Amino acid sequence: MYDLIIIGAGPAGLTSAIYALRANKKVLILEAKNYGGQIIDANLIENYPGIPKISGFDFATNLYNQVKDLGGIIKLEKVIKVSEDKIVTTKENEYQAKAIIISTGVDKRKLNLPKEDELIGKGISYCATCDGNFYRNKIVAVVGGGNTALEDALYLSNISTKVYLIHRRDSFKGDDKTLELLKNKDNVEFILKSSVIEILGNEKLDGIKIKNEQEEKEITVDGLFIAIGQEPKNEIFKNIVALDDQGYIESNDGVHTKTKGIYVAGDARCKEIRQLTTAVSDGCVAAMTAIKEMEGK
Ligand code: NAP
């Protein structure tokens, strides 16, 4: 029996683990893919208080090592079921805990176009810093209008010969500072008020078809980087938590779900601001609340 099972080893979950381990609790962290969550793909973090500049990979690895050094057990097992009495079932095992923190974060949103899945790794990517190097001196397109798309386009502009930045609106959600840097790049072309409507190619990506109010046209590209935000993956928890209409976990006070002893932290929960700082804050609050309540305080 564990005191606490944490589902998801991103910044929220690993922060929960630090607090619980330091309180001498027996903690198990279950993660489906790899430690670090979304932040591991961030090229550079410049807004984390006290750390002026750090790569997402270094940040996530430091956090992971901090948890391991405290004796944290992290198992790469995909959770498939959680019951009200706090039995967690993975593909391989079954575990029981006094309390559970759900910190599963979000997944990258897809365009949901035909061929999108089959051409992943053959021209389609969701991570410029991971795959950008394969597109050295090639032509790429980035789709999206938030900070990820802007930063991906900037990163790729230093590697690729040409970068198309395609966004469905005429203005961007991402930071002005990054946008200004992009506007000064000779090899970046903005394609606004346009959507990608078709992925072209069979064995590999050959190009894309885009559409605006006036026309449809094809563009030849070697790579398409899809950076259109994230979506939650909380369906498996439907029996123990309430989900909002977008699939985020509801919590009246930001920590408690509708089931006693089951808490939520990080991007998986309903909230206005999803940032690294708010994820680690959630992780701390969820762990401290869980500890207090399991000790009957
Ligand atoms: P985001 O801010 O949610 O932006 C997603 C963008 O994709 C929006 O422009 C959206 O357009 C567009 N989009 C959504 N669905 C689409 C679809 N089906 N087809 C075409 N376009 C679509 O996501 P993000 O850029 O990944 O950023 C997520 C969060 O992380 C933000 O809070 C961001 O500030 C933060 N972040 C921070 C940093 C940093 O601080 N260094 C770096 C990256 C991300 P609409 O506006 O039309 O919906």
C-alpha cells in the first residue's frame, strides 16, 4: 500500500512527489511515456522565477533527478483504470494507495487530417526542438498562432532554408517579442487567415494544401510542424472525477476532485492559466493537501 500514487511525471506530478517524499510518505509515480511532460520539448524557458534561462530538457531532468535523489519510485506504466477505493490499474499491475494525485497534463492537439498519423516521423512533427535537425537546409511549415508556433518557427528559421508560418487568424496569440524577431527573418513567410486542409504525400510528406477566403493552393514542404495547442486526456478518470465540456477535470478549489482522497494538479485541471509556474504550484498544493487530509489534520 502506498501513501500516495501520482499519475503523470510532468512538472506538477514531480513537484507533488518532492513534497510527499520530503514528508516521508511512500510514493509511487506512474508515467505512460517519459518524465517531464510538455516542458521537456521547450527550447528555452525564460520565465521561471529564479532561473533566468534553462532548456526544457535540463529543467525536466533536474526535476526528475531531484525526485530520484529523494528515493522516488517512477514506473513507466500506462494507467488504464482508477477506482473510487484508490486502486490504480496499469497495463501491467495493480496498486493501492491512500490518496491519488492526477497530474496527467495534456496531449498535443492534432489537425485531424487524413495521413497526419501515418506521416509522423516522415515529414510531420509536433516538436521542432526534437526533430528540427532533420530539416536542415530544407523547406518547412509551422502551423499555429501561440507561443509554441512562434518559437518553433524562430528555432527552425536558424536551421531550414525557408519557414512558412501558417495561422488561421490575422493576429497571433504568442508574445510580441518573438513575433518581432520572426518579422526580421528573411526566410520566414507569414501565411495568415489560412488553414491547412490537406496533407500531401504517400511514403513521406511532399507538401500541404492550404485554404483562405479567396483560394486553395498547394505548397511544397519537406516538414510540417503542428503547434496548435493541447487537449486533455482525462477520459479514463470519468468514473471518479467530473470533466468540463472540454475534458478538463473540475475542482471547486483547484485541488479536490469529486472523490475524497483523489486530487488534481497541473494542466489536466480546469483553470485559466496553464504555465510551468502554475503547474508546480498546483503540484505543491495538491501534495500538501493530500498529506494533511491523510493524516486527519
Ligand atoms: P495555444 O496558446 O493554445 O495556441 C494554440 C494556437 O493554435 C492558437 O493560435 C489557435 O488558434 C491555434 N489552433 C488551435 N486549434 C487549431 C486548429 N485545429 N487548426 C489551426 N489552428 C489551431 O498553444 P501553445 O502555443 O502550445 O501554448 C500553450 C501554452 O504554453 C500558452 O500558455 C503559451 O503561452 C505557453 N508557452 C509558453 C512558452 C514560453 O513561455 N517560452 C513557450 C511555448 C508555450 P486560435 O487562436 O484561432 O484558437
